[in-house]
Amino acid sequence: MMETQLPSPAGKLISQTIAMPRETNANGDIFGGWLLSQMDLAGAILAGRIAKGRVATVAISSMSFLNPVPVGAVVGCYAHTLAVGTSSIRILIEAWIDGDDHVDACKVTEGEFVFVAIDDHGKTRTVPAA
């Protein structure tokens, strides 16, 4: 008997939250800007760990919204480091919703974020060696 492997998130689970009614758009689905902000927060957590300090988002080079997020869904942000430069960190972030009685687990969005390490004065600094 052959097993079928279901799609799964790329990267490590960085954050989870519940999609609440106050975050809906006019259609009753979770607003894309809220979802993007959750992904940015997750990326900043991972980038901050890598940079060992303060980071700032400098670019979102791609963003794809794949499925709507219903109210009450548990949204998990998974992050995978793509590249670390002298001062920048490029991270792929996927948002998934957990399956429950009403919805199957699925990827709802993904995006590529770029962060830069900054010092206490907001100036670019070097990312420490791993």
C-alpha cells in the first residue's frame, strides 16, 4: 500500500495566533493586511535570533495569497532562512491554518521577506557569524 504524503509547512513554526472577527474584510474573511503583519512579526523573530539583536523589515519581494482565512482559524507562521548576507537576512514565510472540524489544514499565504540588522541608533550593522 502506497502512502500519500500531505503537503506540510516549510521551515520552523515561529508563531501562532487565532484569527479574530475584528480582523475581517468586507467579505467576512480575514483581511490580508493582518495576515501580512503576522508574517512580518514571525520573520522579525527569526531574523532577530539570527542577527542577535534588532532588525528591520526592508522588503517583501513576493507575496501570494492562496486561500481565505476563516474567523476562528489558528494561523501558524513558519519561517525558513533563505540567505544571510553581510547585514541582511532573506526569509521565506508561510502561513498555514490548522485543520479542525470545519476546515482542512492548508497553506493560506507565503512571502519572501528581507530584514536588515540594525544597531540601537537604527543604523545598519553586520550580522554576527553563526
